Amino acid sequence: VLRVAGKYGSSEGEAWMRYVTRLTFSAGSSLVEIAHTHINDDLSREFSDIKSLGLEFLAPKKISAVLTDFPASETSGPRFLSSRSLSVFQADDRRSEWVVDGRPLQGGRSQGAWTVSGNDAAAGLVVHDFWQRWPKGFQADGERIQIGLLPAQPDATFGAKLPYYLMFPLVEGNYRFKWGMSSTERLTVDFSGK
């Protein structure tokens, strides 16, 4: 296990909440498990609001294909699709918004699993509990893969129609963390290409 810890910074250079990321490697396995925990230990204010939080991976070569299961609807089940560029925004526990090679699509519950390939190399990537812990995002284009752990919200009214007890973390286009709150996101990367 490799543990990395640090503080997030604002665009003005101010230190904010901290994070702890653990990468777990196993002998003889092509899998790397990632547990990324963000912790609001900033006691200078009761609430900290952030616009987005994500992880970015840079592929060694240009991405030539992204393979995933597209959740057309809950009744028809998934169908596989392949594209050169892809973005997914899991808007709630039932609905996802996709852009596949520039074409917008509406989908259901994304499982949060993709295989990204470029020329002779490929890697699999899973964001655990992708639709269950919405909103979530994924984007692959060019040489960049971006995982939206807390993706930018579409507008300041996102989540306004939710019941009051679910609205707390969604405030005017931001994610709100009260001091002492923490959250862990889990991902797995498979470097075997399978």
C-alpha cells in the first residue's frame, strides 16, 4: 500500500481540506485499487464549498477507443459501445447524460466501467458505486482521462428539486462539506488490458 496525503488548494493558493489516497498493489496482479478520501479539517469556517473534485490520468498515447456498457434504459439493459471520445455525467440514481463522439445521448444507470485503449496498450477503469453515489463523471478524449468524483454541476439549481434532507451537499452549484465531514471514493485500474 502506497499512502499519499496532502491538502487541496483554492485557485487563489489558499490551503483547504486535506486528502489521503491509498494505492493498493498485489503481487502478481495487474490491478491497482485506489481509495481517495477527502476530509474537511478546515476549522476556520463551518462549511467549505467546492466547485468540483476530480482525478486526471494522462495516457502514454492518444486514445483510439473507449469501450463501455451504455445503459439505454432499465428495462432494455446495457449495450456495449465503442468510441474515440466519451463523456458521462451520472445526474441522479436513474439518469445519465452522455456525449459519444460529439453526439449527445440519454442513458440510465452507468456501471462506471470503461476500457480505454491507444494503439497497442489498454487499461480498464472502474469507479465503484458510480450511479449509487451520484453525481459522478467520466471523460476520455485525446490523451486525457478525467474522473469526476464530484463533477462540476450543470448549473446553480442542480438538486433543487430533491427532498430537503438530500439537498444539504448541493448548494448553488457547489458541493458543501461541514467541518469534520469526510468521504471516500474507490476506483480500480486494470493494466492488463483485459
